Amino acid sequence: MADMKVQDKDLIFALDIGTRSVVGVVGRPVGDRLKVLDVEMAEHGKRAMMDGQIDDIRQVGSLARTVTQRLAGRLGVCLERVCVAAAGRALRTQRGSFTLELPEEQSIDAEQISRLEAGAVSAAEEALQADGDNRRQMFLVGYTVAQYRLDNYPMANLQYHTGRKVEADVVATFLPGEVVESLYAAMHNAGLQVASMTLEPIAAMNAAIPAELRLLNLAMVDIGAGTTDIALCRDGSVVGYTMATVAGDEVTEAIMRSFLVDFKTAEQIKRSIGESQELIRCRNILGQEERIAVAEVVQAIQEPMDRMADAIAKQILEVNGAAPSAVFLAGGGSKLTGLREKVAVQLEMDEKRVAIAGNNFALSVFSESLELERPEFATPLGIAISAGLGLLNDSYVVTLNGQTAKLFRNGVLTLRDILLMNGYSYADMVGKTGKSLTITLDGKRLVFRGEPAVPAILRVNDEEATLSAVVHAGDHIHFVPATHGQAASRTLAEVLGPDFYGKVLVNNAQVPMDAPLSQGDVILTLRQTPPAPVVTPPAPPVETILARAPIQSTARTAVPAQAAPAQQAPRSRELHFFLNGEPLVLPRKDDGSPYYLMDLLEYSGIDFEHLDRAVRLEVNGVERGFQHTLKEQDSVIISLS
């Protein structure tokens, strides 16, 4: 290892962690294509993956290390940084809606639309979590807006339109946190650092369907061993993901049942179907030598192939709404004889519009010695292409609180997108005002407001930033989630005041005066006049009696001790500011600490519990953060932008 070269920045190492095998690809960008230097594949010795999800982290890590060492030995390079993809079969899709009520009719700007969509995405995640007993960390992969509405009227685009009520319905796609974390753990076990991560269906699409073709409505179907991943594109973007639970193992198991062979033998038989031989030699589980006609095998697998084609077509139609312009089949299962034609029949498409992936690989990747145009190479090549050619935002590194951020989406990413993708919620970004306490006192409704949230701290490269700011390669993000405000609380004594005297009932029952009140409590009081205190005049002190005698010599010096300093003006106990153009006088704090900008929020008149727009914060004409220290006579602006 001592004489091995260090993996330079441009050397791309990709691993495809599959249900049946691990495939490694090493390449280097050359112009607008990736030159593949070497490929290595190794199969799992025993079951370490369940439908594409890592089950045995140590075993997967060990096999990944084996593939890495073989490639490193042949290339003479110490491979340390790896590009990987998460299984698309673990994706969860959910609809969500969100509404913003604006205080008055106004033009809708990009920041309001951004907040609207973020709220809808958070609502989708909440709905996804609703059925489970325990909340799971979810990573946002992407979302599409299904519908905007402006004052209840459907709209395709809200920006620059004028209205008061805006709504958004989104379809959001999430990846469970354990899928991402197990993949990172397996790579760490293999001694590798994850340099980038994408999704398997996106990776396969980047290999099989170049970006210039995505203006068309196309489907990419990656048929693996456990499940089938599906991605759809149109108008230049990937617009949907789904999966079918029927895949290559269904066919293998049908062969096992029909010919009484073990799983490994059935896999070998399945791979031999497309070869020219008419008879396949094998040994069954009884130890008997068999010669099986290829025609018999083809007949035995028709039923699972029909189910696979039907499941693929149903999922495409459900997500896409109609048959796409063309379908690309990738993965080892795509080579099954007759499957392409069955998919075309189920989608009611011309057979010529359903193709086996591989013909377009040469547009993005090439090799001087390796044959790459194989459909099972779609995902490993796609992972390498994505990272090497910068086709995905996750092919560069952005750090979030000192750790590499997990990024999935195509296109421009904002800070809001990155926070959502890394498990933060909308509430973490904006915070929630503490719950109000509402009670009824002698028939009068009283509302005590909860404390305002402590706003989030969001900085990019050590400078304050907004949620809508665009993130660039190499940016360092520092984020401290907002702290929710404390709920309002009052005791009976605090509500009635220190001067109250009489009888009190809370919900028709007597309670102690120090009892905390609850939401909706009804208080009835019977105020009474307290009895006059009995005052017994004290006996005059001896000094008073003696004072009746004239003492002329001391009369001239009977000056109060504090008379001399009284000539100087005492230090003012008040501080003077200007808030939104009006004078604001506040008492000095008992501990002598200064006032901060956030201290003036409660005097602004803004209802922070129902914010519908961004808040503008300025001190002496300069935009400041909530923690800015104020000085006397400062001019402060706190208003809705």
C-alpha cells in the first residue's frame, strides 16, 4: 500500500450496492464524458440485503472492501472516497397542503411562494408520520407542486399575482433516515468516505437517458433482484419516482419450483435462457443430473413475467397519468426474453418504443478496453457519471454544521431545500410561538399570549442568510434551529392580583390560589371588602419625650445626611429608543444588561403566532439580526416586508 498513489480529486470511484452483488466503477472525466478505467463485481456470499436495503452492515462493508481492494490493486491507487446511491425502492411519497392568509391583498413574491411550498412539504411529512407510533427521521428527496390556488382559484404560477389567500398542494418524496444511515455505516465499515450520494433511479436515468432527451416524457425502469425502480422525466426534469415489488427473484423462484433446483442453480438457468443452447445442464436438489430444454424454462417463467410487466405498467400509469413517449428497461432483469414485449402490451405502446437500456451509454461514458453497453451497468455507471460530470447537485460537497450535507435533487438548491433534505422541519426554521392560555373571568374572556419563538440562526460562510438563499459548491452552512416559545401560564393569584379579597371558584370548584390555570378554565369571583386592620398606637419613645426640651446647639446642624448629594441629578432609570418612527421608553434592566433587538419584538404590534410574511429588522437603517445589541436613541424598524 505504501507505493500506491493517492486518489486525486478527478478520479471517480462509484459503488452500486445491490441485492445480489456489489459493483465498483473507477473512471475519470475526459471532456464531456467519463472514461471508465476499470469495473469489478462480487456477489454476496449470503443474504446481506433485503429488497435492496442493507440488512447486514458488516457483511456489506466487507464485500465493498473486497471490491475496493481489487480495483485499487489493479490501478495502483488507494481508493478512499466513494460515490454511492440509495435504493429507490425505499422511497415514500405523500401529498401535503399548506395555506397562507395574508393581512391584505398584495402581490405574491418568490419568498412567500418558498414559504408556502416549505409548509406543504412539512405537512406531507407530518401525514407520512401520522400512521406510525414512533417518528422516523425522513430525508426529502424532492417534490412537485400539484396545484396552486389564489383566493380559491386554481393557478399554474402564483408569482406577481395579487390576492390575499394562497394555497399549495405538493407531492413530496422522502427517504427514511435508516436507509441513508445504514449506507453510510456500511461504507465506513469498508474504510471509505462517502463523497456524494444520489438515488439509484436517478443514477440509472443519468446513464440511460441523457439530459438533452428529458424534454420528452420518458420512463426508466431498473429491474433488480428484489424490486423494480421506476423514474419518469418530462420538460427537462425528473418528475416522479415509484417502484414495483415484483422483480428478478420472482422469476428465479418460479424456476426453483418448476425444476427442483436451489436458488443459485436457478439463477444460472435464468441467465442461460438467452444463449443459443437448446438444453441447459444442471443438478437438482435430489442430486440428479438434469437436461432442461430452454423452451420449458421459458414456459415456466411466463406467469411471473406477466405479473412483472403488469406491475411495471400500473406503476408508470399511476405516477405519469398516461403511457410515456418511450420506456427504457435496465438492470439484469431487463434481459429476460419476452419481457420488453409484455411491457409494451400492458402500456398499449408500440414495441419499438420500449427499449433495453445501453444504447445511449456512449453519449456519457466510454472505455478503451471494457464493454459497457450492458443494461445491468446502468446504475453503477450512472453513479459514476453523476459525480464525474456534475449532473447532480450532490456531486459537490456542502457542509451543514460541520458535516457533509445529504443532497438529492436536481437543479438549484436553496437553504430551505437543504434543511428539509437533512431532516429539519418547517417549524425548525421559523419556530412556533408558545400556545396562548384562554380563560373566562366573571364572564369576560381573557387571552394570555405565549412567548415568541427564539428565531433560528442561519449563516452561510459566516454571514447571515435567508431561507431562500441559493447554495453553491463548497458553502459552509451553520444552522441552529428555532426554539419554540414557552406556552403561556398563569396561577389563580397572578390573574386576580395581590389586592383581591373574597371567594373564588374555578370550574365550580375551590382551588388553591397558587394552582396553575388550564386552557378554558372558567373563574367566578365574589369580591369582598377586607376588614379594617386594628391599629394600636404605640407608646411614645423616650427620645420623643426628651425632645420636648429645647436643644439650641443641635438645631443648627439638623440637616438630612443626603441633602448634599441631592443637588446632583440622579441617573435616569429609563432608556429611550425609536421603534417604527415612534418614541419608546423602557426601564433599565435590573441586572444592568443591555437591550437586544429581539427584546423589542413584543412592542412592534406584530402577531408572531400567525406570521404570513418575512419580518424586516433594521437598526439605524442597517439590517440586523435578533441578537443585535441596542444603544440608547437607536432607531429600530420591526415590520412585515
